[in-house]
Amino acid sequence: MDFLDQSADDAALALLAAEGDAGTLGRWKLETPAFVDLLEKSESPVLALRQFGVMCRRSGDQQRAIAAFLAALSLAPDEVWLWRDLAAAYQQMSRTALAVVCARKALAMDATHAATWLQYAILVDGMGPAERAEHAFLRALALDPGLTDASFGLGLLYLKTFRFEEAAVRLGDIVTRGDADAIVYVSLGNAQYTAARFAESAEAYARASEYAPLEGHSLRKFARARTFAAIIVGNIEQALADYPALAGAEIESLDQITRDGFSLFSAYGYPDAAVAVGEWRLSRDPDDPVQQYLNNAVAGKPIDEVPAAYVETYFDSFAAGFDDKLVGVLGYQVPRDLAGLVGGQRSTFSHMLDLGCGTGLAAEFLARLGDRLVGVDLSAQMLAQAAKRGTYHALTKCEAVDFLDSQPGAFDLVFAADLLIYFGRLDELIAAVARATVQGGIFAASIESARERDFEVLPSGRFAQAEAYLAALTAPHFEIVEQKPTVLRLEAGVAVKGVLFVLRRR
């Protein structure tokens, strides 16, 4: 079976054998009246040992339960229910690795037992690739569609892996069957909220409140969901007026609520609601460069460049939590992957430029390719985070083209991970990169893929560009040596597609 790692399991089974004690049966006959009584009433020593182990488990003596099950297995190693019992005992002692081995052994002997698949899924959830736990939950449900704990576990797994719609479906199945409790309703409300199904989310939280009053995270999400649902149907003033009573002790500022609401509406395809919230925010702060630009982007106005004031203000505002959100939540690995492509073409560089370096996410990977690395960015706060890495030879606050124009022929690597998405028209930038790159030097960049035009502004405020557009602009100066489709990040639970380019200066 494809879930087995036979070599690892064999090693663990040898450990189990070593844990057994050949003298256990004899000692218990002499020292444990309860076991003697079971032995006299049972059909066999194996059955007596199993019953004794179950009795010990129920009384909380997991160590003796394990000894009993191991002793039984020494007499009957092919009894599948003993492996299941042993897995449960190890699980209760938090000896997860051994519990996994025992569950796998049981499944290898009998793959038709839904409860064992569920146990295995719970054990491996979080231990490695999510696909392994997903496979086990699905096998359990295929054998027993009414296994509520498997639907719940699968729903939580999908939540953790940002598959919000699928999480909502699985948790909704439990509600449909009439098996939901407060925890299921809260989890369903969370899944629907993160999938931007705000009216349904608010209803799920309301159902949870029938069991006990909402508080903390659940109350905050309920109030947000009810408010965002009202904004979507067109009554922003009333929705924001009603919000404080909904949130109660968990009230957040309207600035925070509308900022997050604008982002969610933009990402999940509610442009009218996003425009309404954006206009509300600008009516209170007309000079906000971030909101001015994003309003134009979400309204679909023609834009061919990102204003420097937007970039600087926007990135200054969340520099401190940038890495955790981008890498930990959105799965962003472009610096690592792009640097890997560069290293595949050339192993060392003498003067490297991290253009639009941000917090320095690329520094770790570029440092392997050379000693001299400089970084440039418009955001002072992002540069402050980059400086903490101690990797850059120099860090400069400057606009990208202006910096490049001040450094003719200075670099043998210009690295631009997720920089081009903040430029619409690329001709000026590409020409400046060419002037700053020595002959034979490398230019590495990522783009977000455009579907129709050479470049287009997205509701997020970023730009997408067509591969052919970048290829045409770079052709006079560079040759493409590698081009690789990739997933840039997650957005609204959906993979954002892009392309990594490695080019050599002619």
C-alpha cells in the first residue's frame, strides 16, 4: 500500500519487540489478581491479555496496557485488533511515531476498517505532507460516509491548508446530517468567512451562539461577517453603524474593519463593495496615497505604473509582519525558487543587486552565490527589517530605475523577485537593468501572468505581465536562458500563477 514506509516501519517494529518483556505473563499470573481472573474466564491467554490491556487503558495505566498488548502480540502477531489497540495506547501516551507504525500495520492487514483509517489520519495530520492525512480521511469516509469525526478532521485539514471552500463543504455535510455541535458551527463559520461567504458565515456563528455565547475570535469573526454581508448588499453606513453592537467586547476600529473589508472584497470579487468601502475611507482621509491608488485599481481605471508614494507608504505599514504573512500564510517561495534557477546557471557572482529587496527574503539564498550583495527598496521600514539579517554589504532607499541609472555596468547579477508586479509598463525598467548589468551578467525576475494584454493592473493593485511582452522588451539586451512557470503565492485561497525568468546580458 502506498502509505507504507516499509524500512521505517521495520525499524519501529523492532523497537516494539524490544519493548516487550518475555516475563510479563508469568509475573502477572503471580502478582495481578484481576489478570488471573480474566485468564480463567477467557478462551485464550491472548484474549485475556487484550481484555486486561483495555481495562488498564480505561483506568489510565497506558504503560501497563502497552505491555499487555505487546505480550498478546508476542503470542498472536497476526491479530489485527491487537495492533489497533496498541496504536490507541501509544497515541494516548503521545508516542505518535509508534502509534503511526501500529496503525499502518493494522491497515496493511485489513484496509477495510474505517475507524483505523480515521485514527491513522488523526495521527499523521501535521506530521508531514497534508496529502497523507487527506488520503486517510477520505478512505475512512469512503468506508463509512457517516463518520462525523472524519468529516470534521478533513474540514479542519482543508482549513489549515487554505482550501476554504472544500473545508466549508465538509463541515457543511456534518450540519446537513444533523450531527453538528458548537465546535462544528464555529469551524464552519471560520471556513465560510475565509472563503468570503460572509452571510453564511454569520449564520453559522449565530447557530454556534445557541449553544453558548460567542467570545474572542468567534465573536470578532461573527461581527465582521455580519457587517461585510450587509456592505455587500449595499448599505455601508448602516452596516458600520450596527457593527459596534455586534462586536461588543471584541470591537475593532472602523479603520481596521474597513481596511480589511476592502482587501477581502477586492480579492474575492466584490468590486462594488470594495469601491464603496474605498470611497468611505477616502472621505475620511482624502490624502491617503494607498487608498487613492487601490480605489483606482479596483475600479478598473487605466493605470500603467504604481505611484512611488503608494509603494513606500503601503510597505512601510506592514513591514514588521511581512515575512510571517507572505511566507507562513501565503506560501511565498519566489526568492528561494528564483535563486535556485540562478544557481543552476552560474555558481558565483562578484557584485549582486537585490532590486526591490523588501525585508531581505532573498538574502539567505543569494549569499550562497557571492559575498557582495547590495539591496535597494523604496520602503525604509522594509530596509530596516532587511538590515537585521546582517547579509547585505549595503542597503539603499531609492527608486529602482534611479538607482540602476547611477550604477552603469556595476552588477553581474540583478535579482528582482516580485518587483515587476509593481511596474506596469516595463520598457524603462528593462533598459535601466541592461545598463547596470555587465556583459554575460544575469538578470533574474518573476512576473505575475497576464491573461490578455501586455500588462494589466489587478484589483490587488499589482500588475500582471505577459511572457511575450517581457521577452520582446528584453530581447535587444538579454537572451532567455531559463523560463519556468510557477505558483507565486496564494490569494483568496487560490494559487497565483506566474513565471520565473533567468536572462543573460548579451
